[in-house]
Amino acid sequence: MNYKIMMRVCAWILVIEIGCMTPALGVAIYTGDQMAVIGFIGAMATAGAMSLLMYAGSVRRRMNFYAKEGMLVTAFAWILLSIVGALPFYLSGRIPGFVDALFEIISGFTTTGASVVSDVEGLGKGLLFWRSYSHWIGGMGVLVFFLAIIPSAHKGEGYSLHLLRAESPGPSVNKMVPRMRDTATALYRIYVVLTVINIVLLLLSGMKPFDSFCIAFGTAGTGGFAVLNSGCAEYTPMAQWITTVFMLLFGINFSVYYMMAHKRFKEAIKGEELRVYLFIVFASIAGIAANLMRSGSTHPLGKNVRDAAFQVASIITTTGFSTADFNLWPDFSQAILICLMFVGACAGSTGGGIKVSRILILFKSARRNLHNVFHPEEIRTVRIDGERVSEKTIQHVQAYLALYVFIIIVSFLLVSLDPKEFSMTTNFSAVMATFNNIGPGFDAVGPMSNFSAYGDFSKIVMCIDMLLGRLEIYPILTMLAYSTYKKA
């Protein structure tokens, strides 16, 4: 196990975090928020000291770097990032409990958007900016950023590929360009361009500059932290439609945009995953809007369609913004949203959930198995976009689903031990909302509520769920497995 290389990566991650805190510190200084300034300076000093210690104990020479190290350093880097990232909330006194502060920032970095803060506006703009900016950092992944900008003597292609695959969502990560570092750079270019366009359009819609930046950061990372206590309900219809469209755009595999940028339009739009994703989105919007009208909603058709589109986009991309309290919606509409929680966005996007590509592979694999029951002599393959899906990939997807269900069951049982004795709906949706990195759930953790009433034990369980969901299970399990640390 190459611990010294791992220490070097973690040292650089802390340096990057210091740089990322700087704009939030600037906002706190500009607004005269002295307590937030103290919190940021304390966090940055802690990160600097830890980084120096890790860097001093690391190694510069070239060494082998295997998939296990990639998984392990990803898990450790995210936990380290979260502990330091929680310090501004804790040291400023705005979130007095460290578990609450940790929950808030893990929710930010994992792009979950579940909050323990009742008065969001009371945090102050410096901390609100950090809270939303954490979505943008975590959306594409801090290790992807590391690969894109940090030179390293031992950063070979295997090293880069292991880090990128450990952090990136979806069944697999492939190179868009020959070198992995160039792939990471291309991903961030697309990410930045889409974010800037989103900010500009929100400004043109009449949204305040501060809100435009924060909402765009949450949209890009598919996070969902709002800067107003009312969520996104107070923004203009135009701003809500812009946010809806960009939530859906950030839920699409980024390789689609790469192909479009290189004028491979036919190849970009013919993808099976993209077509299924868009079909699910539009069918869900139509179903919910029709159900709202049929249930006797007092709102006009345009308002119902806008709310349906916004919440469908928010849930399927696991963003978590809200313009309406869907706790009050009819059962059929809520059932659609619950299904979307499972589905999630496309692989290779910033969204969470199982992913549309995995759903496709599972469906086609099940269809093949059913066909083989009646025609055992035939040999059929599973194909996506005309290409054969290997049996190894199918097995990985099936194993992932098994782990996914197991983690939900265990987490649900553990959270149900909470002394507050919430309803089963609340506990189950809280686990679903955190593990799938969605944010709001149903009942007591709905879009107009928060997670503050849960005890520390339940919050720690959900913190682990958020990390498991964002890193797609394996890095955290690798870190927790005893066999990881045994010498061969």
C-alpha cells in the first residue's frame, strides 16, 4: 500500500480546498461578517498545517499505484475535505454542533442538499456562498480538478485512471481523449462553460447576482442548497424555467457535450441512455401535471406544468431544489417522484441515483434471461448503442444493485432507531434522499423542512450514506474493509 503517495494527494487536496475557501472568505470580509471570517481563517490555517505535515511525509519518486490505492485515497480525501470544510460553520458558531456542521458540508460536497439549518438566511452570505460553492466543487469532483491542474512526477495514466474512476459516477469512466489528464481538463471546461452560461441567464432573468452564483453552483453540481428560506419559490417564472433546463442539462453525460463541441452531433444525440432519460423526464412531467389538474389544483395549467417540470428535473437529477411543497401533492405524483429518486441521472453527469445506464443494462439483462428461459439454445448479448456489454460489466451492475439495496435496508433500520421515532415514510425517504444525494425527502424531511430533528447517530449514518452515494459505494467500502490494510 503506497501510503506516502496517498498522503501527497491528500496534501494537494487540502491546498485546493484552501484556494476554494478564498472566494467565500472574500464574501465574508465584504459583508462584514466577522464570525464567518474567523471561521474561514481558522479552517484555512488548519488545512495549511495538515497539508504541510502530509507533504513532508510524502514521497516524490515514481511508484506503482493500483486501483485499491485509487479507491482508498478517494475515500480519505473526501472525508478530510469534509472535516476541514465543516470548520467555518463550526468555528463561526453559526452551526454550534460539529456533527451538524459535518452533515451540512458533506451534504454540500456530495451534492445532496439536505440541510440541518432552519434559518438558512441567518447563516450570512459568506457561509451561504461556501455552502453553495461546495456543490460546485463536489459536482465534478475535487480529484478530477486535481488531475486537471496539479502536475505530479508519478502521475501516470494508471494513476490518473484509478483516481478518476474511483470518484466519477456511472458504470465506467472512459477516456474522451488519449490522456486522462486531458480528459479531466475537458470535463472541467464543459463544466465551467455551462455554469457561466447558467449564471448569465439567471442574471438576465432578474435574479440578484449573489443568488445567481449560488443557484448556478447548486444547479451545476446537482446540489440543491437554497439561499432563501422559501427555496426557489420566490424567483421569477423565467428563472425557474432556466434552472429547470440547466438541471436537466447537468444530468446528461458530459461526453455528449464533448462530442457536440467536436461537431459529432449525430453520435451525440443517438445515445440510448440520453433518449431514455429524456423520455422518463417528459413522461413524468406530463403525468404529474395531469394529476395535479385532475386533483382539483387551484393553480392555472402553466403553474402546474412549471412546478411539475421543476420538481421532476430536480429529483431525477438529484438536485433537490424546490418551488412547491410536493408533500401536499396527490399520491400518484409523489409516487412518480419516488420512482425518479431511484432512477437518477445519466452516467458521467454530476447527478446521483442508480443512473439511467445501469437501469438500461439491468432491464436488457433481465429481458435476455427471460428470453433464455423459453429459448435456452439461443445465445443473446446485451447491447447498448449497438455495442456489446461485457458479462463482467453486467455482473458489476448487478453487484452494485445488490449493495445498493443492502445499504438502504441497513441504513433504514439504523435510522429507525432514532429516539424521536419518526414515521416510516420520513425515515425511508430520509435514507433515500441522502444515499441518492437528492436532498429533500417526504413527510418530516420534505422540501419545506430539514433534517435538524434527527439525533447525532442518525445524522452520522446519513453522512456515511451521502458519501457512499456520491462515491458509488466502493471507495468507502474499500476504506472500511479490514482486508484493505492486510499485507500480502
